[in-house]
Amino acid sequence: MQDFAAIDFETANGERSSVCSVGVVVVHGGEVTDTFYSLIQPEPNYYSWFCQRVHGLGRADTDDAEVFPLVWERVAPMIEGLPLVAHNAPFDEGCLRAVMRVYQMDWPDYRFYCTCRAARRKLKYLPNHQLHTVAEACGFCLENHHHALADAEACAAIAIKLL
């Protein structure tokens, strides 16, 4: 796969619709051609202790952020016609479907591919198939794990190697 968009969402709480940040890396011809990152005001707008501990974001970070439909107006043209790649794609696809449902947005028939599944097939020797482990095995140093853009960059690097 030479042309795709790697995507990663972070959530504010246990609701998949509560996306609070998004990172996107666009790849054409096996090379990164564009990136995007934005904070998002989550829906529902509260943060669980667990999620805050994972990514470090809280209400103070997103109270002035745009709501999802406004952020997605900038993302959609970047990824139009591209397959989407995520590490643990069922989570990220689930987030996207849930938040689009909350805002009554039409699903544009995105197709998702999973780098975690690919890693389980092709890198069976790894002790686990978490993003940072797989990224390292693919030669990518993930320094800011659970920042949506850093995770999308790692996912793109993995996809370039494994897909």
C-alpha cells in the first residue's frame, strides 16, 4: 500500500464518541506528504481519570477547541479517496463512526486497515503487538506515545513497512 492516511484518535472517556484529539498522516507513493493534528471538544464533554492518565489531556486543554464537525471539515478533504490505516483499527473506526453518529454526519464509506493485525501476522516473534513495540521493530522511534499525531506517524511508518 503506497497511498493511504494513517489516523489516530484519543478519547476523553469510555464513550467512543468522546474524541478529544485527532492525528492524521497522509502518505502518497510511500512518502509522508501531509500531517494534521487538532484538539477536539469531546462529546460527551467530560474526562475520565483513566483516559487523562493515558494521554494527559483534560478539560482545560479542550474547552476552547472546536467541535468534531468543524475539525472534520479540514480532515475530510485530506483523506478523500484514501484507505485509512490505524493501529487497532476497530477502536479508531469505532470512534469515527460513533462521533459521526452523534453529530448526524453521513458515513462516507471509509475503508480501514489495521497495522496491529498486520503486525500479528508478520512479526510473530514480538513480545506484544502494542504500537510502540511494533513501531520500534519497524525502525520508528515513538517518543510521544498517546499523542494522536505521534501515534498516527508511528502507524504510518508501520504501514509503509508492513502493508
